[in-house]
Amino acid sequence: MEDKIKSNKIKVNKSDYKAILKISLLIIIPTIIIYVAVISFITKTQIETSIKLIVAEQEQRANTINFIIKDIYNESVKDLLIIKNSDEMSSFLNNPNEFTKTEVEQMFYRFASTKKNFDQIRILNLSGKEIVRINNSSSSPVIVDSEELQDKSDNDYFIKAVNLPINNYYISDMDLNSENGVIEIPHKPIVRFATPLFNDDGKLQGVLIINYLGLDFIHILDEQFKDIEYDFIYHCLVNRDGYYLNNEDESKTFSFMYEDKEQFSFFETHPDLEEEFTTNDHGSVQKNDIVYFYKKIIPTIDILSENNEQHFWIFISKFNVSSLPILNEQLLFYLSAVDIAVLLILCVLIGYIVSVVYFRNKDREQLTLTTKIAENTNDAILITESDTKIIFVNKSFEEITGYTADEVIGLKTNYFKSGLHSPSFYSQMWDDIQNKGHWSGEVWDRKKDGLFYPKLLNIYSIKTKYSDKVDKYIGIYSDLTRIKETEANLNKLKNYNIETDLPNETLLKKLVDLSVMNNHNKPFGLFSFSVMNFNEVTFSSFGVEPNIILNDFINDIHTLISKEDFVAQISKNTFAIGLISYNSKKEVKSFCDKFFELNRKFSQKMNNNFFFEIKAGVSIYPDDDITSEGLLKSANIALEAVKESKTLKVLFSSPKIKEKVSKELKMNLLLRKAIENNELDVNYQPQVDSINGKIKGAEALMRWNSKELGSVSPFFFIPVAEKNGYIIELGYWLIERVFDDYNKIKDKLPSNFKISINVSTIQFQDPDLVDKFVSLSEKYNVNLENFEIEITESVLVSNVEIVNEQFQKFKKLGLSIALDDFGTGFSSLSYLKNLDIDKLKIDRTFIKDYPTLDNGGIAKLIVNIANEFNLTVITEGAENKEQVDYLKSVGCTFIQGYYFSKPLCFVDFDNYIDKNK
């Protein structure tokens, strides 16, 4: 066949070249016009895009600066509280003498040693006189002698801080530090964090002040811009009045501090920008060729209430549009040297393409001859252009593949790839074709019905004499399916699930790896999902084989995906879908919506006899990983995370989720050693009769101070313990510790004093719980009538009769039952009616915003409900006198909250009892 085609030679005449030149000019001239117009438009668009990108980069850097500064402020306030609430400070405020003062000085010294950015830590008395002060020098902190202490009564920060109510703060704007009325040299930008100091009797004793060295903020700004890509961008930091706090010209910074120097303000030189910069949070403005970006930085916004004075700074950057690098590259009509070169190449290319097309048309006779030969052979034959687009197939091809000629004409041969061969296989094949003009070998391709089949393929390249370049390819092959049937059966057993005929995890990884190899960094998704109620569906399939139902569902899934996608079965109830044709996260999200809608419709199709409860996790290549192992692991991590959610159905993998799982794993490992390492403790928050102010009970609260993680909030470690079943052991530790503590102080307590112990839903269901209470009470010789079990509403979701039976067992022992967080979860009046509980505990949610944002109506309603059911009621979270007075007015006199006391360690709790019993 190849010899017959080559013998049909084509003659080239001068008239052919004249025709080619004429056609080429008719195309080239309008092409040049269009090209210049398009390049001009693109360049203008690029200028606009460059401006947007630079502004976006400035915004990102400004947001980073804002975040870091706010974090520093938050940490400084935390440090202020640590110092304020320290034992040394408490002793000094309640009993000021030389010993307690020395203790405070030493504590300040230790604190300043670790906080190099704290320039000073001071205590001012009510007259504004410094009574304790630490200066943080470059080498080590220095305790200032009493004769060197200064009077700061005229300073604004003292005047404002000393008039603050308890538990409030004052934070100054940044200015230069002065000593004895003289600005310190070298300059020290300072931000002052201050809070009033009260003794245990609530009497104001003075003001605690931390001088934070503001050079840290300046360094943060400079650090963000030291490696900036564009050196033509100017940036500065000003205060709310526009005076410079940071400027490339250092003589302009903090000029407002000097009465005898020229004062520089950004708004004096840019008055038209002042209103916008001070009114809005951030934005950009273009004035002629100058583009300005501004961002308001309010570091105290998360710390101070709206009633407190909020200082803010403004970050400003600007640049001249004419300085953009893109404008330095144009030569003519926005065309660069590269654009002109491309235009010349394009003209040459047009001439070449015209020549190729012209001679291809002359080659029709040779193609006709090849077609006649191909029609008379029993092997499958296809003929392609040089770009491998199919122009002819014979009847044998149609019979073997299942495609008709009309369906494949115009397609490229790679359309039929099975994906079972590596790119290097095809690379070697084409090298042989180009170098030798022929290739022969075994290839696996895909039929119309999606089945893979083997074939013995011969490929020939056909060249035209006049150009010696490949003009056509001819493929001739025979089907090897029967020979490979035995191998296929073995392959199926190895790589497929027998019951569902889906690829198993082994083949899934191969398919994902092939997709990674063939996609050339093109994104795709891996959708892993679990049928959460698989066993329930299996047992309630109403006589229909579960596998038939599952296969019907899988068939419906195939209607959502294309032929290059695939569904695999990882385990009995876990599956994965390779979304190779979904090439963006947005497209994958769209698939998720369609998938869950399909699940809903499938239930309807099955007459709503059952519903697949499905949770799914998704990973994206290459964002989450570039290997099949990593992508499957990322998807499964997201799947495990979404299983914990009551509302979410699908979750995309992210570094945050992976970090959360890693942290939970680490926390779980450390938590299991917490008891052994003596890291757990119990705090007690008093429960007070607000009528007489006397303590009537307390709630026991577990605390974990990890040697590796530091202080860990119960908000984090309790859910981890519940998830991993360790909550039962922690719960028993808590009960035993509380009994032990109570035994030490029971002789000083009234007979009706009760300590509340929280019992989790999981521990409540432990069959050994009642016996454990009995054995521990005997061990520590305590009366269970002095203890109360606090349960949350999640316990009540179980069978009411079973819950009541458990309640009765507790009450027979003398324990009382309190319902915690009433009104925040599954609350139902039927619970109050049917369950034998003694007390309702109103959650702090219903009182914390009284009276500013909440009228207390819900709290009042719950009190009335409790009265109707003859239940005792207590409110937690009361923090001020207004809230306490309101609760008393509506009939709730038992209160737990910071107004009376924060949670106390056992020693402090013992002292509190002595003062308030």
C-alpha cells in the first residue's frame, strides 16, 4: 500500500507559486491590521491589570501588617492581664509593704527578661506617682531606684486609665517616649497599655502600665517591603491626623512631638485625600498618573469596647503609572520588538500554511487511491492527516471499534487511548515513526462501549516528494481481544470488586497516577464518599438485593461523569470518583451539588423506601498532592472530618483540615498521658445566693496545663476526648479529684452545700457510672447528697424512659440532677415534664448582652418555666451588677459568674469559702 501511494507523484508548476503568493497577500494585509489593533488593546489591558495587581499586592501586605500588629496588641493585653492577675500583684494590692513590693519588682524583672519589646513596666499610685518601675535595657532589665521614680499625674494615659472601671483597659496612640518631660534620645516610639488596679475589696489602688516599644511596628512595616518587586512604590504610615509615624525621610517622622520643629502631615500636602482615607477602611485612588492605596489599621478594635477611645493608623502607598515596566518596552503603536518579530513570523507562517493547504488539495487523487486499497482488506485501517486527525476508516475498523466512520472523522487518534500506556511509550513510538517511517507493536485502546481491547498495530508515515515532510499516516491493525481474554479475566480479579465490578483501591491508585501523568498539571478532583447508613439500607432493602440497589445508584452516577472519569470502590461502604474531566475547583463543587441532587432523586425513584446518607471528602490535584497516595489520603482526611459535622455533607481538603486532624491526633496522644503526667487540675467557680452574697455551691471545671501544648481550653480537648472515648477516664478522674477536695473542706461547709460535676453524654451511657459514684464516695467518705450531676441536652436525645431510669439510680444515691445550657440545643418542655430533674441552668448566652443588646426576656421566660415545674434555677455568666440585679428581679437568685468570682484553684476556692460562707 505504501509503495502505491509513493508512486503517485505530484508535479509542481510556476503557476502554483503565483497562486500561493496572491492568496497569502489577501490574508496577510488584514492580519497585520488586526494584529496591531489587538496588541494595542492588550497592552492597555495589561497596564490596567498591572495597576490592579500592584494594588492587590499592597492590600495583601497591608493586611499582613494589620494582622501582625493586632496580634501583638492582643498578646500585650494578655500579658497585661497576666501581670495584673498574678499572685504577687494580688498580695501587693491587698497588703502593700516592702516585701510585697519587692515581690512585684522581681516578678516585673522576670517578665521583662522574656519580653524585650516591653520598654517599661510600671505601677502608678492614685496620685500619678511611679511606685514600681522596670526599665528594659539592651542587656537586662533594671529596677529603677525610688528616688528616680517620676510623677506622671499630668500624662494623658494616667488620667484616662485611673478613671476606668474594673477589668477595662486604656491603650495609647504611638508617640515618642519622654523622661522628666524631655523626649528620650535616641527616639523610642512607645504604645502604652494600661489598666486600673483594684484590691480584693474592690478599692482602686493605682494603675498598671506597660510601655511597648513601637520600633517593632516600624520594623514590621519595613520587613514587609524590603523585598518588594517594584522599587518605584513609596510607602508610609501616618496617624489619624496624617502625621508621619514612618517615612523614608526620617526627619518627617514624629514631627508632631516637637513644638519648635516643622511638622509634616500627609494630609497637608494631599488635602483632597483626607476625607476618603479617614472615613473608609481601605481602598485605592488614582489622581492623574499617581495611584494611591490606603489601609486603616485599628489594632485595638478587638480589645476595646465601642465606648473606649479607638486609635488608628493609616498605611499609605503610591506609585506613578509611567514607571510601570511594561511602558518601557513599546517601540511603535504599543508594539514591542518581540511583537514585531511575532508579526513577521506570523506572516511567514501564513505563507507556509497557504502552501500546505494548496498542495494538500492537489493530493486528493492520491488519497482516493489509498481509500480504494483500504476498502478491500480484512484488517482495520485508518488514515490521518499529519496532525493525526482521522480522514478515513474502513468497514473493519467500524466492526472492531463499534464506531461509525461519521463519528470518528475529524477526531485525533489519541481519542481512543486507554490510558494504560505511559507517555514514554508513545514518545518512543513516534520517535520510531519519524526516524524509520514505520512502527509495529501491541497497543491497548478503548472501544465505543468503553471496553479496553488489545491490537497489533502497524503505523506508516507517508511523505510528499516535493516537501519530504509527513503528509499522512496510515494505521493497520488486527484485534487481539480473544488472545487477551484470559489475561483480562485475571486482571479483573486483581483490580476490580467482584460484586460491583468497580475498580478497587489498587486499580484506583493506578488510574489516578495515569491521570496525573497524562494531564500535564491540569487540575482534577478526587471525590471520596461513604454511605453512612449502608448496613441500615442493607437490612431494609425490602426484598431487593442490596448489590442491585447499589449498582443502580452507581449507574446513575455515571450519567454525571464523562468517559475519562471513573468510579471505584475502596471498601464495603466507601467509594471514590476520579473527576478527571472536572478541571477546576469550581467545576468539582458543581459536581458535588449534582451528586447530592442525584442521591435525592434516586431515593424518589426507589419510592422513598430508603435514603443513602452520604458524606464526602474531596481533594484537588495538584493543590492537595501530586500522587495517588497523597490525593486519596487528603480526600479521606476530609471525609473523616465531614463525618463529624451534623450539617455538612461534603468537605474539600485543605491545609487547615490536615492541620486540625494532626493537632487532634497530637492532642489525643498527649491527653492520654495527662493524668499520668499530673497535668490535669480542677477549678471551682462559686455559685452564690445573690440575696445575701453567700456561697451555696460551686461547679467543678477541669483544666489541662500540658507540658508541651501549654494551657489547653476544655473547648478543644473535651471534644477530642469524647471522639476517642477517653472522656470516660477523664470523667472518673474528675469525680475522684472533686471528692478528694471536698473531703478536705467538708467540715467548714453547710449541709446543703453542693458541688456540680459535669457528666458527658458518653459517660452518662457508661453502665459502670453509678457504681463508680458509690465506690468513690465510700473511698473519700463523702455524702453524695452534697453533689449534683450536670448534663447537657444532648443526653436527652436518647430514649426518655432509659434516661429516667438512670436518673432514678442517681437520685436514690442522693445525687441531684441539673440540666445545663437549657435553651441552647434540643430543648423541649416535654423533657421538663417527663424527666425527673431538679435544676435548670440558664446559659450565659441569655444574659451576657443584658442590658445593651438583650432585654433579658428569654432568661425571664426560663425562670418562669422553671417555677411552673417547681425546679430550682441558676444562671451562669453574670458579669456585672446590672445583670445580677435583673436576675434577682425576675426570681433567679442563684448565680454563677465573674461578678462574684472567676473559676478558682482549690486553695483560692478554700479561701473564698472562708470569706463568704
